[in-house]
Amino acid sequence: MNHSSSKINDLNSMDISLKEIMYFITVVENGSITKAAQKLFIAQPYLTKVIQGIENRIGVQLFERKGKSLFLTQAGTVFYHQMSQAVGTISEGINLTKSTGNMSETVLNTAVSYDLDPVKLSSHIHSVQELMKCSNVQCMNFHDILDRIDMGLLDCAVVFRDYVGFFPDCHSIEISKIQTKAIVSDMHRFALQETISSSDLHNERICFYIERNIENKLLQSSLTNYCKEINVDPAEAHIADNYLSALYYVTRENAVVIGNEYSLIPNNSRIVSIPISDSSQTLFLIYSKKLPQYKADIIRNIFYSVNV
């Protein structure tokens, strides 16, 4: 039997209800059974019977009378403080549950690493789309993520595997791993290469093949940052949201189309697919070990439901 079950059984054996505990607290805080009964709109004899019933079931005296005054015994003082704390916790839990259930806006502050290029973002977004629905999502660099999680300003973040070790006070959940590839025409200078690297993309005409809908601000931040890394003007980069558009940029514009390994499967003899060697990374979601339990449960439940 676990500790929680033992506590529940203790309460069951004493058969003390939350209402009775509230009656007891009201008596203490009013210093009189008469005043407490008036405040609770119940008969004084009934309230006296309730208090006596609690004492009988616990097996200790909670109050003693001195003239017309009512005082807590030492055991009664302990019981009062413990029950007040328990009721406060229950009340806070109910209010938190209600506010979370009624919340129309975000409940989780989530960051996506700037290092996550738009293709990886589009490839993995389905894994975290349920998380995104209940999140305020921002793109930020690794150091800002590190600082803000440490300060409690961020609840969770999507980062590469290599970064996970920098967050010892965080739990981590593996999202997925997808290889980024490029497709080019058979006349392109890359066509005979087995692999290329991100640095090879400098000054190339670039088109991102992004199938999934992503919140525009998040996509633009990721797109701009990645273009800077490969020395491409973001204003010159194109986005294709279907395969025919991607083929157009390859065959007519002699562009390098960048996408994930599942979307870029050539079905045309004039098209060549090439892995980008330094682009394969496993993504993780990290969240603080100091996160309130209800937020941690929201995150875990989202990913269990996605991966079941």
C-alpha cells in the first residue's frame, strides 16, 4: 500500500468530512460555538454534536472551556493548523483547476530555439502542435532559453539534443529526428555530390519546402535566422507549400529546394536528392523540474497522447 492510500484509509476510518472540518475551523476562528453556529446558519446543538463527534473519532479533546470562553487544547491547536493548511491547499487546487479549465489564452510559456531551421520546424511541428495550442511560443537563442528557464520565466523549450546537457535542472522528452535534404536539377553543380553541407548553400538560390502550417511569426523568425547562417538574403528566399511548386523552383529557377527526408522524394529523372550532412539533429522538449505539477502534467499528457 502506498503512502497516499494509507492516508485515505486513515480518513475513511475516522469518517470526518470536509464540511465537518470547515465547521471546526469556523468555531476556532469565531471563538464560540454560538457565534460559529450563527455564521453557519445551523443550530448550536447540532454544531456542538459535530465537534464532539470529531473529538470522539480522533480520540483527543480539541477544546476546553474556561467560564464562557472556549480555548483550543494543545492537540486542538495542532489539528487547527493542519486542517487550515489542508483546506487552503484544496481551495487553491480547485481555483487553479477552474482557472486552467476556463483559460482561453495560453498557460505555458514555450520557446523554440533559433537554431531550429524552418524545415526542421515544419517537420517537427506536428509533434508539438498540441503543446503549441496551449502555449505562448517565442523564438529565442540558446542563452536566453537557458537564462529564462533558470529564472522561471519559461516553462519549456524545443532544443537540439546537443543542448539538453546544459539543462541539468530540466526533464527532457525526445520529439523526433528527421534528416534535412536538398533537391536540385540534374544540371546543378551539386548534382554529382553524395552530400552537401550547410556552408555549401552560401549565395545559392534557396527555396524552403514547408508542408505544414506554422504560426507565421515563428516561421519568419526561424527563416530569417537560418538564411543569415547560410549567407542568403531572407528576402530572396522562397517558400513552396506543395511539391509542384518545389519542382518549379528546381527546374525553372535552378534553385536548391530544402525540405525533410520524407517530403523530398524525387519522382522525376531530372531531379537529384542530396542529404545535407550537418542537418540531422534529434529534437527534445525540455521543461523545468521546478515547474508546478499541473503544468508538468499538461506537458506529459500532451506527449503521451501524441506518441501512443
